[in-house]
Amino acid sequence: MTGSNFIGGQRSAAGRVRLHSLDARTGEALPQAFTQATPEEVDAAAQAAEAAFAEYNALAPQRRAQFLDAIADQLDALDDTFIATVCRETALPAGRIQGERARTSNQMRLFAQVLRRGDFLGARIDRAQPQRQPLPRPDLRQYRTGVGPVAVFGASNFPLAFSTAGGDTAAALAAGCPVVVKAHSGHMATAEQVAEAIERAVLATGMPAGVFNMIYGAGVGEALVRHPAIQAVGFTGSLKGGRALCELAAARPQPIPVFAEMSSINPVLVLPAALQARGEQVARELAGSVVLGCGQFCTNPGLVLGIAGEAFSSFLTALGAQLADQPGQTMLNTGTLRSYTQGVQRLHQHPGVRHLAGAEQAGDQAQAQLFQADVSLLLNGDALLQEEVFGPATVAVTVADEAELRRAVQALPGQLTATLIAEPHDLQRFAALVPVLQRKAGRLLLNGYPTGVEVCDAMVHGGPYPATSDARGTSVGTLAIDRFLRPVCYQDYPDALLPDALKNANPLGLQRLVDGQHSREALA
């Protein structure tokens, strides 16, 4: 490893500021130094992506698919030394990293399938109707193309699946957009080894040199988002960070979209019949979801809602016992632990919140916590219950009855997920909650737990603000490609100048919407 920035197929280390990742367990600086990108290097990275765009975007989908498959192969080939590096920088166990690597390579292959399928192009053809009265119709043909270079910000809690070669990068590359990745400062050695794997795939498949770029450093993200070559931003992180990027992007002379996944408390509604049937089981399963990965998931269940009564009280007692019995865990880094500790302290200090279970937060281990908040805090929009506490903590709220439960759900801000724990009788009685939840979240779960996001065609990992900055997109699943595409219409163009997706012969073999009917046939 050199610790140099990746710019246009070359390594660059022109700056004087040196950075170090930290051992997540000890806090000690790791030996490898990384060079913070200078303003000139940020500019060069964006310019390299812009120089590569026209050629890369024009490649046949099959060629881009080969590139994504090659990246996946290179990621799978990273050895145990790589796994050890990720573990040291994040304190995540080897099994979790191996699973996350498989997810990362699999989502590259999934987007390769999308490219070969071709439906992402959205080809639509309305042929000319010169005899139409009172006005003839011209020949109109629409498809979707990449927006241009994309800035991708690596996430702290998923060093592989949401970082250098993560979902944003995979979706952008699939869409035909070169990327400039801003490596996360918490796992720079991981980022470098992944970037080298991508570079090997670039060379093996003959991609243009600037299709992938990566820079290191604090403060370089602002210059990257402001750069006129950048046409979209992908971000996973805090609400504060996402809002800052949105404001930067909106203030540009040419505003650009920011697709930021930011903050979600992922409510779980535990309904009465389910509590009567399996309350202890639900408490055990929910506790496992709260502490999974030390609670460092954006889908961590941070709010539990139930109707007052003996069943819900017993459930909270069982949930508290389960959480109190959990051992402390090491978090991603000292900053994450500090933020978690401060979030727990705010809950302790609020007069409307009562601590139910969990060891005192001390030392370098995060302790699982259960709190109970008065429903008035939720109904009155208290900011404390709207904010994610990133870590193994959850807050219970008891509502008086079905009507108050509905009002509590209506008071929630946008979420990534919303979960119903219910029996068939509950689903009949509380059916009116479902459309309310649909307004609030991107994924609705029934008798499952949100800390598991399947990478597939149907997945939505997004939701109304503040879960994301744009509820029309998702950062997981094949629909994520839509964020980096835009429609273009050709009117009365000769066949030779049309993109392959719109040519009469249909050389890509697409199913197209032709004169209002789906067809794979060539046109006369």
C-alpha cells in the first residue's frame, strides 16, 4: 500500500498532510500513512471522471457488465490479510466482514445482470404518424442514460457494502457514470485495498482510466461536491452530514441531486394478540436485533410501540432482561462510541424518559440500553424521540389505545423501515395502520426485524425525510440505478445516429414500449 490517491488510473500524493487509520479496539494509529488530497488533486480526480464519461457511458451494457463482474471477482480474491485489515480498522468480526464482502461482490454481479437484461434503459418508441389529424406526430424515441460523474462518500458502519465498491458505486458504474469516491477516514487501508481491486478490474476489462477515482482527507468532500464535473452525490451517514451535502449541492451554480441516507429510528409496533401468543419470543428476537452488530445498522429498531396493559408491561420486562444480559461490545471507532454515549446521556437526562435496563455506560465498551418515554414526547414532536441513537439502544413508548397508536405513528418522521409484530387477529383489527405506515417508511415488515437488508430487485432501502434526502430512490437493490440515470428523447433522428436501445433493428434485444405495446421485435 502507498496511501496515495487514485486519480485517472494513476497514484498521486502531492499533499503534505498525512493521515492514519486507527485500531478500533486500542485507538492506536496504524502504521500506514495516507496523503490527504490537495485541492488540485480533487480537481484532477473530478476532471478524470469527466474525461472518461463519454466513452464509458457509450459502452454497450454488456461491456459494463463484464467490468462489474470483474470487480466482483477481484473482491472475492482478496485474502485473509485483507479481512484482518478490515477487522482491525472497524472491530467487526471476521465472519461479518466475510459476509459483507460476499454481499458487496454479489451486488456488483446483480447490477451486471441488470445491464444484460436492459430494462434499466426504459426504451420507449412512438413512431411517426404523418397522417394524424389535425397535426402529424413526429418520430419520438426515449431512453435513459447516465447523468455524469458521481461523487460517492464511504460509510463508517459498512466498510465494504456501503463504501468504496458499495451500492452507490455499483449503481453509478452500472448507469454509465464514472465515480470519485471520498474514502471514509475510519477505514482507509480497507478502502485502498478495495480500490486496488477495482483498478485491476479496470485494466483487465479495458475500461477508460478515469472511470474510478478515490481521494483521502478531511474537508475534501466539500470541494468534490462543488466541482462542476460532478453531477450527483451518493452518501450514507449522519443527518448533519447529509444535510450539509444537500445544501452545498443546492447552492452550486448548477444544483445537483444528493441521494443521502441519513437518519431512521425504525419503529416496531408490537400488537396485542402477538404479545399474548409469543411475547417472550418477540422480546428475545427484538433484543437480538437491537444489539446485532453493536446496533451499528441504519435499520436498527430504535423505537418500540405497544398498547398499555399487562401484556405489554410483561413484554418490556422481558425485553429489558434480555438487553441487560448482553455483553458490552466494541464500536467502530472512538467517535462512534462517544456519539453513542452522548445519545444515551441525553435520554437519561430527559424528564420524560425513564431508564428501564442496561449497565452503566463506562469504559470502551458499548452497553445495550432500554428506555421508556412518555407518549406525549412523540405526539408533541420532541426532537429527542426523532433522533437516531446510533448503537444498541431502543426506546419504548406505551400508548393508551388504538386511536393513540395511530396518532403516534402519524407523528413519526420519515423512516427506512416500519415493522408490525402481529397475529392474524391483529392484522384485521389494525388494518388501518398499514396505509399510515406506508406514508412513513420505505420498507414495511411483518413479523420480521429490520436489521437485514436483502440485495435484490424488489428491495427498498430509502424512505421519506429524514431517512433519506429523496424518497423516490433506494440505496440497496437494483432500483438504485435509477438515481444516476436521466431520460433523453430523440425526435426525427436517423436510425444511424440513435443509441442501440432505440434503433429499428433492436440490436440489444430489449423489450421496448412501441406505440403503446411492449415488443421485442425489430421495426421496419
